[in-house]
Amino acid sequence: MRYWPTLLMLIILAGLGGYVYLVEFPARQQEVKQETEQKKLLLVPETAITGLIISTAQGPIQLNRAQSGIWKITAPLQTDADIREVQGLLRALVTGTVSRTVADKSEALAPFGLDPPVTTVTVTTGAQQETIAIGDSGPLSNTLYVLRGSDGKVLLTDLAPRDFVNKSLLAFRRKELFQFVQNDVDRVRLTYPTTEIVIYNMAKDKPKPAWKIRYPIEAEADQTEVRSLMFRLEDLKALGIIDPGPERDAVAKTLSGPKVKVTLHTAAGDQTVRLYQPDPQSGEAIAETTADAPLYRVNPTVIKDLTKELFNLQDKRLLGVTAADIAMLSVKSRDKAYVLINQTGEWVLEDQPTEKLNQQAVDLFVSRVADLPAEDRVTKLTAPLAPYGLLAPTAEFVATGKDGKMLGKLTLGNRIGNLVYATGEQLQGIFHVRPDLLTQIPSKADLLATSTDQANR
């Protein structure tokens, strides 16, 4: 009998626990859910929204989500929508929260900038609609007063004015002239009035493109320069749009001979943009995609960015061979002369093959020689070398392959300011290079491994 009090207490505690779990917890969860929903401006998920009407003083703009999920403008004209702009507005609506209710529609709306509203957004979800009227900014930055149509309440929200105020039809129109993923591009064709450059993607279906020039010459491309070119094409956007009609016809008559035509070839089809500058003094540039499409006003600096000489797009490493392909490197300077030989992955000196070398130091030096780029071109064609100090060079490097044939040659001449004249196997002509390599040529003693180096090996 002495266990009954303890048993009774356990029964009471179990009952209290069950009550809390079955009654209090669900009630609290429901209360939290209601509080959260009361703070939401729009009680629908973004994926459920199928249509939008944005009404301003300039008139209504209607957008609809196609079955493919892509947003289109359907009024006042039918065209592609700016996906980022639409998604930004949708995200602002579905994540927008209510700070407090300040009035209802039966009261004066003018103090809140809602008579009339700055912008009205009608959101369609299937057969249902919700209207959000946008008024003035609230007492804090990035807040707006809104009138919600479903309950007629004037609310102070955390909506940002930049997402809803001063939105024109142009803001919601697609402004990108190209739409592509870099690695889906098979080749890029740049056509100029007197020449053409064709660049191929040699690493199709791999994570990162690898570009090579195929015309007017076969040459390795400067990967950084070509990627920069592709980023510029991705960012090529219209500043203004001239739709088919009298204005377009008048502007089209002023266009003759594009400064550059860019064509992207992909498995899904080709995309072409022609860029014109009919009056360079006006600072205006015009882009054209097809004969029946709108014309686009673009920033004139785009033409300069896309007008590339072949040299700009070429791999500018002068030696003409990668470090991994070098089996033998001959080094000559005013005070040094030796030959490095790669024997099954380990560097040795030709005249001291038994001496151990600091492999890390040799690898660094060989890579510096192989990767030395031209900074700019002095002459395009081969010229007399003596005036540039290239007949009696300051330094000369000759790379030989595993088959015993010369793969590349780099010659450094006179120094002028912070640059040195140079010629190389990779590019024809005379170039400027940075002078650092002249001070980085190690002596034989510098290449020999110390006792510490040997202990670490």
C-alpha cells in the first residue's frame, strides 16, 4: 500500500503530459501559425501565381506564366518578359510582411498615398485574384503603405519602393540580346568590315569551356580574354527598345554596314546580333537581331568592347609550348648558360647529371619561362632585330620536346622603361614583356639542392 501515493503521482503527471502534448502544443502551434499568416502580405506561394497586372499612370502591364514556366508580357504587347525583374517582384510580394494595420478603406486614403495609388498589382492564382495597391513610403526607409483588396485594410509593410515604384513597360521587357550558357556554345563568330574571327569551344559537355581560334589562323586562345568576351555578351542589354513601326523604319534606314556582327552557334540554334553606330558623334549605338524584330539602343562602349583584334584573343605566351611538354630547356643570358633536361619527371643539368637539383625551384623557373605573356605588340611583322637588342639578346630560351625537335623559342632584348623587347615562337612580330624574368634566371648554384632540400625529398 505504501506505493500507492507514488503511483498516483505518476498517473497525474502522465495525464498532465498528455494534456500538454495533445492540447497545449497543438493550440500553441496553431496560434504561432495564425500570427505568422497575419504578418504575411500575400498568403500564396510563388509557384501558385499564374498572372500579374501592374497598373501605373502609364497604363496596365499584363504578364502571364506559360505552361513551360516562362513569363511573357501579354498586354499592351506580346513579348518576352525580363525574368529577373518578374521574379524580383514576385519574391518581394510573397516574402513581404505586415508591420501593422494603420487604417481601412473606409477612412481617408490620401495621407497614405493611396488616393490614387502609385502602383496597383493584381495577383492571379488560378481562378482567384488579390489586389495590392501601393502608396507612399512609410516612416522608415524601405517600407510602403499598401491597401490589400481582400480585406480592405491599409497596412504598413516592409516592401521596398525600388521593387514597385516607377516601373515602366521597359522594366518588365526582356532586355538581354543573347540568352545562352557558355558551355553550350559550340563556336563564336566575330565578323568585322574587313575580317572575321572564329573561336571554337574544344571542351563541349565539360564543366568549363576551352577555347581555340580556328580562323583566320589555327592558334590557342587566351582563355581569360575569351571568357571576358563571353561575359560581355551575357551582359549585353538594351537601354531602349524601338518596336516595329514608323520609328523603327526611320532608324533602320540610317543603318548600313555593322561595326561588328556576333554569332553564337549552339545545338539549339544560332543567335546573331549586329551592332551599328550610324553617327559616332551622337554617342548612340543600335543593335539588331532579325529584320522583323525590334531595334535596340545599347551603350556605345559595347562596340569597343566587342571590336577585338586577333592578338587580343590569342594565347599571348611567347615560348609556344607548355611547361609539361618541355623535355629540354636551353638557357643563355649575359652571365649564365646551361641546359636543363627532364629525365622521367626529374630535372637534371646536362653537364652535371649526377648533381641533385631543387626540383621545386626548377619547376618554378621553367613555368615562368613557358608562361611569360606578351603585354602588347610593337610590330606585327618581323622587323630588323638589332634596334631592339634581339640580335645579341639579353636572354634566350629554347625548348625541345621528347622527340628531340625544337618546340619553342623565347628571346629577350633591350629594356625600355618597365618593359623588355621580346620575340617568341607562339606569335609573329616583336612584343613588349615584363622584365621580371631577367632577374629570375637562377644560376647553376641556385638550382643545386641543399642538404636540407635532399633531406626533405
